[in-house]
Amino acid sequence: MKSAEILNEAINLKSTERFMLVEEILKSLDKPDVSLDKIWIDEAQKRLNAYRSGKAKGIPMEEIF
């Protein structure tokens, strides 16, 4: 079945069924990516090390909000 046919079928579903379908499709796209997780872990560690060594300064929460 082609995507246009699937879309046409989905549009004709009840709204609750469409919502459940969309939710499942979005969940299928939200899968962990180990390589991205490693990049963010490394970046967080660099930022923490820079903060602890005094190379980076924090901003008080009151200033941010």
C-alpha cells in the first residue's frame, strides 16, 4: 500500500483512532541514538569541567528567569 493510500485510510478513521495512530507513529520516531547520547555526555562533561576549573561561569537562575 502506498503512503497516499495509507493517508487516505487514516483520514477516514474516527478522531480517537487517528490520535492513537499519530501517537504510535511519533513514538516510532523517538528512538534513542547511542552516538548522539555519547556526544551529549561528552559535551556535558566538558561544560562541567570548565565550570569546576573556573573557565566557565554560571548564570544565577534569577537572571535567567
